[in-house]
Amino acid sequence: MTEQQQLSQIYLDANATTPVLPAAAQAALATMQTQFGNPSSSHITGLQAKQIMEQTRSKARKVIGASSGQVIFTSGATEGIQTAILSALYQAKQIYSSDKKPCILYGATEHKAVPESLKHWNHILDIHAEIKAIPVNKDGMLDLDFIAKEVPNALMICTMAVNNETGAEQDLSKLEQVIRSNNPKTFWMVDCVQALGKVELDIANTSIDYAPFSGHKLYAMKGIGFVYIREQAPFTPFIAGGGQESGLRSGTENLPGLASLNVIFDELLGQGRGVFATKETLCDYRDQLAKALTTAFPTIVFNNNFTCSVPTTLNFAIPGFSAKEILDLFDAANIRVSSGSACSSKVTGSFVLDAMGLPQAQSEAAIRLSFGPAATQAEIDAACERIAYCAKALGHSCLVNMGDLDNKSKLDGLVQFKVGGSCCWLFVDGESQEAIIIEPLEELTQRLLTVLECQGLTLKAVIDTHGHADHTSARTQLLSNELKDQVTDHLGWPTQCHVVTVDALTLPFIDVGKFALVKIATSGHTQDSISLALCHKAELKAGKFNSIYTFCGDLILMGTLGRTNFESSDASQMYQSIKLLSSLLELDSLLCPSHDYNNEFVTTLNAETQRNQLLADVLSQRISVTEFMSKKTELDSHIHDQANQEIMCGALTTCSQKHSFLELHTDALQAHLDSTKDVQLIDIREPHEYALNHAQQFDKNVPLTRLANFIGLQRLNKNQPLVLVCRSGSRSSVAAQALVRLGFEHVAHLKGGYALAQ
């Protein structure tokens, strides 16, 4: 697949993993090719291998300041953590005696490997100690008063030297003073994974009992690490077997990994090629990146305090943008960053930032940018330049307003915005540049205002389909100066409007360019519920009702019907409203509900009756209003509102239907194109991603936010073969599922997306 723009990769996710340093890779390769012996063998090849291992161990001691104690090679930090926790808790169980229930302490911002391992071994060893998280302040610093209070009864305390998400650096000397003055005998583990190469360590001159390290966080191979164990600290082998590592850790040693680690230690000891920058230089790099980010995104908020963090980590959020949106943007520009910790690919709020007391919006939008000590000035310069490109791309999409851009992506048609399961709809008549907003969500206020200003749109109305119980409407914040004097009802419908008669129905409507937005009273979910149908104005005035999009609020939801157990609800009215709406619409007319809980975008009466028996019964008149009310009460009984959770506006009692579509691997794409006529290739990423980087053959861009518009335009040509692509295959799969559900017959997507096509 040929890229329209081949952008070189800029890797800024070093806290997740690093590339292997070329010299380290060469050393590893040499051990595999010429020095491949088993260090436990007594012949010369084995002795040569053992020399590499012991040389690496000696250098490890120097790097971390471990003149005494054990340095045991492991598969990585997770194994080192298990070794430390098992050793400490097994010994603690033998010697602990107290009237009080013992506890185990760990920092609230520790890597998940620590608390999960503590829970595991606490259970396996049948200790049943209370596991307590040590609070942190807004900078991520551990609460020393809490430690002083709790540590006297602690079997073990686990802290980390440097946090993997924020780079926050703990003061180990202060920690040691508090821990040892209150409990000199408790076992203390310090996770030093992110400290290696960034913080000066002198472990032997501390009372730290255990310290795990990992090679792949500092340019060595994956699968190699080591753990320090203080001379007086208890030890229980985590892996038993052939007795390697002097019986401390069995299993044939990872010699290529050790060779790669050996090279890294040379760099840290000043005996290498001098590729690691000084701390002062790394601070300069961070300042340059921070300045570039602030220039590109003036509203940026940094989540970590630079004065108490290592210089190689920046954690930030950009108000108004989700973490996934920024990840996708940066990925399209071939900049690799991550959302918080990369040990889980699911984008959610950061438990680290939550523990620091940061607002939920900042936590959920957090981006981590990290680099290593081998970063160069040229790489930082390129990153800063590319960050500026990212901001300009957002300007092209009108997600930020950069007035000097003359090639903005022009809106024409329907755009769907989402916050959680709630939808907001923006419709633009491209010819007149008139627009309407339906279901305005408070969280989208600034984004909508930016789009309106950037596109130069004339806002005709901002309307809710009903009074919402699950979110706050942003209608008043969005009203332009011209609309502020407009007299409307409480939902935003103008009192001065046109009226048309269709099939003896008197319907009010307002103009939106060459279109008309028609109001239909559809109470039931609430007393004030309405539906809004977008029609061609000329047809409507001629007495023909042909809805292009019907914004049905919470009357008909995808997979269910809106709830009718609010105080202002009335199931009998909902029954009549469904019948009224169905009398006006074709079975394949597009319905745009207020909620989309399963990423289905839009629906139709035809699609819903295939899975919603209650709706099908109403439309076929197989059920009376009394029977409907009874069944609706049963349906609503499945709704269980939970505190601090999104209120569900309909009962989703079954999983969404799964429909089959073709999944193409990259090597099968050309064969599919050769065997299928008139295939339309569609990139379904957002316009700013598409503008930054896309394959030439995927020359049509239909972003997910405009998929509903595409469905509306394409619904009379559902046999057109389509192939969809996105960054990873995730969004294209979701879009393909939605299209097939609505009757599109020949849909395929590129499995793995651009990520596997490059």
C-alpha cells in the first residue's frame, strides 16, 4: 500500500518500551551467532557465555550502587516484583505476631503489577493482611504522615522511585527516614524500572530490601531484567528448577538479553559511545516539547509538575478533546504517544491521575509523551515541527479555529457528535451555509462554537427533542446574537415558524437553506417529547412528506424503546406516537435517536423491527395499547440507575446483533479489488487524520462522525461494494457492522488497518 505522505516515525512512548540501541542489538546478535553457549556448561563456549553474564552483573552493581547484596537476572520487572513480594511475605508470615491485623502498604500510583501481585500472594500464602494504598498529593508525592501512621503494622511496603505515567520522582531518603523510624523491620520494595538511567542510585547505602529493574525500558531487549536483593533481606526462589543463578533463579539465562544489557550499562558508566544525553540536555528537550505543545494547543493542561518529575515524561490533556482523539491525531502524523500507561490498550481514565486528585475530564483525556536519554536534538526538533502539523490538521477540520487556513474541510450534511452514549447532531446546508443543532450537549459547547465560527455558519435553531434527565443541554450557550432575541419554547422551537398540511396533519417547520425541519409531537418518553424530520422544502410545500433524517429523541432507540417510567412519561402516549411517526416514514427512512449505546450510529424502522418485537407488534397492529403498556412496564423494569453512572434512557436487555462482513488482510486486498467490480475504497478516519496521512487508493474520506450522512446519501445504492480502512481496523469494523445491519450488501474492511499495512 503506497502512502500519500510517507512521514517518518517519531517515537515518543519510551516509558512503555524503547527501541533496542543499535550497539545493544549488535551485541545480542553476536551472542546468538558466535557466543551462544550455555553459561552453565563447563566447556570453553559455556565459559565465554558465563563471562558475558558475570561481566553484565558486575556492571549492574556499579550502575545501581549495589556493592553488596544479590543481583539476580530475571525476565523483566514483573518477575522481579513477584520475587520480591513472595520473598518478603513468605518470611513475614513466619515471624509476624501481633494482636492487630497486619497490613501491606503500596503507593496509590504504583504500576498495577504491584497491587495485583500483592493481592495474589497475600491470598496464595493465606496471610489475609489488609492491603492499603498510600495516598498521594497533587504532584504524586506519597503521604508521609499516612506512612508514619500505618507502617508500624505493615508486613511490607512497596513504593516506586519514578512513576511511569507522570515521571513523578519520590524522595527516597525522606521515605526511608519515615519508614525506618517507625518500623525498622518491615520489608521495603522500590520499583526502580523508570529510574534506571534517569536517577542516580546508591542502593547499597539505603535500607531498600528489593528493587526490580527492566531492560526494555532503557534500550535493551525485551525479556531481560534484574532484581536487587539486600544482603540481609529474606529470599525465596520464585522459579525453581536446574539451579541456575547460584540456585536463586532457575532457567537457562537469556544471554542475548544480557549482552544487550551489558551495552546499556557501558553507556551509563561512561564507557560506551556517549549516546545518552545529560540531565540538563534532557530538561532542555522537555522544555522544547512543552513549548511546542503549548503553541500548538494553547489551552493545554500539564498533569505533572516538572519540578518534581524526571525530565523525560510529559503528561497532558487538551480540553475539549478525548485521549483517543489526540492519540489518533498523533498516530496519523506518525508520532507515537500513549494514553497514560501503555500496559493496557483500553483508553479509560488514569488511576494515577485520579489518585492525584485531578479532575475526571483531565484524567480521561490524559496523554503521556515520553522519551529516553538517547533522544537527539534532531529528533526533538522533528517532533516539535510535527506537533505543529497536528494542530494545523485540527484547523483543517475546524476542531480548532485557525482563521488563516484557506483549505478547511467544508461541512455539508449531517455530523454526529457523541459524549458517552449521548448524541448531538449538527446539520449544515452547504449551499446556504445555514445550520441547525439538535440535542446540544454541554460537553460539546466549545467544539460546536468553534465549528460554527470556523465554517462561517449561520445558526438557524438549537433544539432539544425533550427535557433530558441524563445530561445538561447547552442550548442557551450556543445561541448566537441573532438567535438570542428569537422567541422559542423551552426546547428551542421558534414560536414564529411556517406551517404545512400533509395528509390532514398540520405540521410546523422552519427553513434550513433548501431544507425544512418539521416538528412532530411524539410524547411518551416525556410529556414534552417531539421528533424533528428533515425534508426537502420544495417537496414538503408540495404536500409530499419524505424525511431524509428523523431525529426521534428517545422515542425509538437502537435496540429498544425509550423508557416510560419517569414522572412525566406516558406509555399509552408513546404507543400513539410510534404509530403516528410510522405513518409518516418509509421503513428505510433514517432514524437518528438521542442515544447510541452500541456504536450503531443510525437506524431504520425496518432494522429495528427485526430485533425489537414490541415495536414490530405496534407497527403491525398486533398489540393493543393496554397490552403495550403492560409489556412496556416489564421492559422498563430492566433499567437499574446507578449513582455516578450514565442514566440509561432505554432498557438494553440483549446484546446488539452481530452481522457478518468481509475482513481483508493487506495481502488479500488487491485480489479482492481485482475480483470485484466498482469497489469504493473509503478511509473512515476523521478529516484531520486523513489530511495528515492516507493511502492514495483510499481517496474517499467518510469519517465516523459523518457516517450517518454517508448512509443517507448511499441508502438507494446498498449493493455498491465497499472497503473501509482506519488506523487499526477497530473503527472500520464498527462502521462495517453498522452498514451491514442497515442492509448494505457488499461491505469489507481492512483488518489491522494502516497499522499493519505499512
